[in-house]
Amino acid sequence: MRAPAPRNYYLLTGFITGLIIRYLMLFYKGVFDMDAYFDWGKKALESGLAKSYIGIYFPLQYQIFELCVWIGMRLGSSLIPIFKSSNLFFDIGVFLLLLLLLKRQQSSPAYALLYWLHPWFLSVFSLGYIDFQFTFFVVLSVYCLRGDTTRHYFLSGMPLGLAFLMKPQSLILVVGAFFYVICRYARTRVIHSLGILVGPLLLFLGYEVYFTSLWFSELRHRAVYVLPLSYLNVTNVFPCLTGQMLNIWYPIAYLLKRRGDPIYSVSDQMLLLPHVSAKWMAAAIVLVVLAFHVLRVERDGDVTIGNKFIKIFGVASLLVPFIMTSAHENHLFLGSVFLVLFIAKDCPLSFKLAGHILLAIQFLNIYGLYGEHPLGIALFLTRRYSEELAVVYSFISMVCFALIFKYLILREESVMNSSEQAP
């Protein structure tokens, strides 16, 4: 019997180490966002999804919160470990999917440990953010794209549709998929790629029928707008230049804010051009750049369909938190997961360094804001954290983003050269 390869021992040891660290993090509360999660779950359990729904996050995410509250009540347990255990379930799923994707692109599986053990990803888990949950479905969507067939597009669209029903960060991914379908049809007159949009459409329509039927007796025809408006108004929930994300808007907000006000006090409704606010200017830039990127990726015949969508979703999830207004300190999470896949490929040293520095800076920022454990590290970072330091962090982050952007968007060669055989 052949002995397991040594690298499998390293992977297993790294996985167990990360699991132990996460177990120790299950029992203390993270950021104040968790209070909102508890509240939404309790109200959904008491009043039903439709009656308790207020937007910000989307219906399926509310139902996961509701399930966690129900489990907590049945067990008579604190909600903190229950909610964090739900994160752990999806976190493990993301790790396993990364292993499969790394194998598919013939990269070292050890890069999955960059996700599993890096302080940035551990800090997001420690603080109770729920980004692991929708990220799992996004990565699963990419994994399902194993071939350029109607079946594979349809299979990929189902988990993408579930992500679409969870967090606003998934919206740009559906837009990217839509751009791909348009570009593919314009070039080939083939429509089977439309299958990737079937999942988001059908799942959304299912919830739309549910919401409309429950609200119709009170709102009549206006009941049809309840769910769609929660999507359309999501950018107005926290209309600031930056919600503590280290992006292009952070130093601008720092210069514009009044002394003593928080960085998120500067509104993104400020006009950059006549009748054009910062928010809409940023949105236009994101959409134009993403459309250009999708056009180039779709035409690249040397890349398999799965790797094309890694490039599309990866760039979209990096582009939005760095260019869009209202981005929060955790909104780079999905983009950083795709960054692990990019770093794992053969790429210039400058790209790898930029990626690693970017991850380190995100950790320093989020732990400087909210870090609790280990106590010594948390106190060291939180006591030295300031908005002035965050401005420095933001400049470093933007330099790293520019290097990453240049490689992923502007170079002519493909970043994800395929080693797979496309069917």
C-alpha cells in the first residue's frame, strides 16, 4: 500500500490547526453586526420572513439567521456559537472547494492553507462576519462550470442564484455573468450560456411570488415592489464615501470630513460633475471596466469556461470594494478568496507580493478596528490604530490593487492559462 504523499500530511496538519483556531473563536462575540443578525433571525422566526424582511441583506440570508435562532432555542444555547458554527460550516466548504479548484488548475494545494490560516481570513471569522456563506455558493458556482455546455451553465447558475439571494456583493457577479452572455451571443450567436442566469432568475421569481402573495392583502399591486425595491435601494442603506474600506475614497473622505467625525460621515451623494454624484460616477466606472474585461475574457480561446468565470468573478469582486462608494472593511473578502487562486498560478513576483501585502493590510485594518483575541495582538493593533494610519494603509492598498489590476485587466496574456481539456 502506497504511503500518502508528504504534502497531504502538511495539508491535514494545517487543516486541523485552522480548525482548532476556529473552534476557540466560536464562543466570543464578534462585531456589533451580530446583534443585527440575531434580531433579524428572531423576527423572521416570530413573524415570518415576508413580514420581518427589511432588506440590507436578502431573503435567503434571513432564513439562515432564522434557522440559527431556531437551533439555538431548541438547544437552549447561546446564539453566538450557533451563528459562528454556521460560518464554520461554509468556511470548511470554501476550503474544500479551493482544494478542488487548485487541483483543476494544476496549482499546489498548499495555497488552500493561505486561505485557511491567513490572519485576514481568520480575523473575518473571529469577528463574526457572514461572508463565508455567500462566498461558498459563489465558489461552488465556478466549480460547477466544468464545461461549455447548457447543463454546466445551468448547474452553475443554481448556486449563483442562492448567492444572489444572500448578500449585495453578489449583485455584481450576476451583472458580470449577464455581460458574458451578451458578449458570447454577439460573437457566436449561441445562447446556451444563458443557462447561468436561469438560477438567479427562477430563485428570485420564487421569492417574489412568495412576498407578493403574503403582502397582497395589505398593499395590493404595490406588493410586487417589496422585494425588488430591497435590491434597488441597497446602495442607499449606508450612503457614505467609504465604510472603513481602504480604497480610493478613504483619503478623500478623510480630507472632507469635519474634525471629530467618523470616516463614514462623508456622503457619497456629493457631486463630482453637474448632476452626477460620486456614487453614480463610481458605479459607471465599475460597469464600464467590467464590461471591457468580460469582452476580452470571453474572446480568449485558450482559457476554459471555468477559468473564464474565475477571472470575471475575481475581477468584479476586487473592483467593487476598491472603486465603489459605501464599501465596508469586510467587503474585500470574496475578492481575496479569488486572489488566492490567482496567486497560486504562475504570475510575476510583483503580483504575488502585491497580493500578499494587500491581505496583510486588510488584516491590520480590520483588527485595528475591532480585534479582540489574542488579547496581546488585539491591544497592540487597536491602541495604535487611527484614521491617519488608515490613510497610509489605503495608499498602500491602492498601490497593491493597481499592480493586481494591471496584471488581471491590462496584460494581453491570460492570467489563468488552462490545463484542462474543454469538452
